[in-house]
Amino acid sequence: SDLLHSQGGMALYKNDFALARVCYVRVLELDPGGPAGSENIAAANKALGDPRLAGDSVSESGVDMAELQHRLDAAISR
């Protein structure tokens, strides 16, 4: 989840809101919690509160979220 959190931050910096959203959602799905994971979870929740990362905003951009998620998962599993 640390890698995904970092990738989400970089995507947000590059204004790639769809990728940032996917990364932060995956952080929430994958992080096991506990003291080490709580920082990533809190940061991901805070980032997802950004209106630019809202599901409706990203959907309106025309990005295929399922395909983006698939590509991210494939890249991580290498």
C-alpha cells in the first residue's frame, strides 16, 4: 500500500485524477490496517475527499475506470 499511496500522490501532482483515485481506492482495499497502515488509510481518505477525485468527476472525464484498475493491478503484480 505504500507504493500505491506514493503513486496516488504522484498522479495527483500530475493532475491525473483518475489514476490518483484508483490508487487511493486500492490503498483502502489492500492496507491491512494497524499502526503502520493507519497513516496510509488516513491519507487516502483525505485525498479521496478532494472534489477532483470524486467518482462523478472522474466518470465525466471519460476515463474507463475498470480498464485503469486492471492496468494498475497488472503493473503491481509484476
